[in-house]
Amino acid sequence: MVQSGGMAENPHVLYASEPALDVAEFRRVLVESGLGETRPVDDPARLRAMLSGANLVLTARLDIADKPLIGVLRAMTDFSWVCYISELAVSRSAQGLGVGKGLMDEARRQLGPSIAISLISMPDAVGFYERIGMKRMADAFWFSRKN
């Protein structure tokens, strides 16, 4: 785990780059966030591949003894022009506490101002992205996966 100095909205949350995140912890946060309904949470090999294919994995952990994971941002970037965020998941118990914004702030801090950030929002999260200042784009395209 590579610790960052960032503590964003909540001083009891630690934000870090964690490229070797444990698959079971990742799965737990996906399920607890509600994203488990749209992710392959019953396929550990696929979750492992998702983590290993990302070149930016940021975590939010509570700053208490066992440092439980409460949020994950998984992304792919060229570290030059653009970053695509494929997951921003925050455990329901931590939603509304600034953890999602903290993860986005940490991504922006690590990437710097010359790198654009894009994502496709789940319908119920659109308001969150608008509140943190992301611009809604009209033109997005998608080939659906078959499995």
C-alpha cells in the first residue's frame, strides 16, 4: 500500500494507492456498495483479472486498528491524457461521508491537472457526479458484454 497524505473530507479515512488489493476485500466493497448487482462478484478469477488489469487502484480505509476497506476506485489510464474510472464503490455504511469525493480527489491529485477523467455512471449515482463538479457528456457509446 502506498500511502498518500490526502484525507479529503473525513480525517478518519486514509486514501492510498493499493495496486495489490485483496480480491475478497474488493468483492466485499462491491457487494456492500450495491455495485455487486452489476459486477461478477461470484467469479473470483474475473475479479482478480479486473484488479490486475487496472493500473490505478485507490482505496479508502478507516483509520482504526484493522484498517477496514470502505471504498475503492479502479481505473485505467495512460498517465498522460485520460483516465477511465471503471469502479467507484463505497460501502453503504460509509456513503454520504465524503468517501467517494475523497477517492475522486485523490485520483485527481495523483493524475494531475493535465489528465481528463471519464466514467459511465450508474443511474442512481448521476447526482453525485454532478455535485462534485463533473460535466455530463451527451455522447457516449457502448457495446454490451455477452456474459
